[in-house]
Amino acid sequence: MTKTNFIKIFTGNFIIVQRIVDELKKIDISPIVKDQTESARLAGFGGGIVPGFQQVFVHKDELDKAVYIVESINANLNA
């Protein structure tokens, strides 16, 4: 099993992911966005989690700041 320094902080639709990415970049965090459906499509395969859903990963050293951003965005969306 491989060890990674990146941790998944969010899974959701493209629009919310883009908002999270924009907010993270404002505080100098460079997230990794994984879209299994798009990757499968580009490779000529079908499948993926759910079409339109993406995952956001950040480096473990930036986890606290990143989680705060995600929680703030979720709170605003649920208000």
C-alpha cells in the first residue's frame, strides 16, 4: 500500500468544487482535483463515482486551513 501526503477534504459537484478551489488558491493552497468520470471518459472507458462529481485533495500540512474553507462554504450553502 502506498503512503500519500495528500488527504481528501471534499467530494461533490463541479460548481462547489470550483468554489472551494478558488478559495483555497486565495490563501496559497494548491489543491488537487480528481475527476474519475472524466478520466475514464478520456481513457475510453465508462464509469466513475457519479458523473459530475469530483474529489478535492490537499497536502496534509495544509489540512486545517483547507477544512476551515470547506466548512465555511458548506455552512453558507446550507444557510
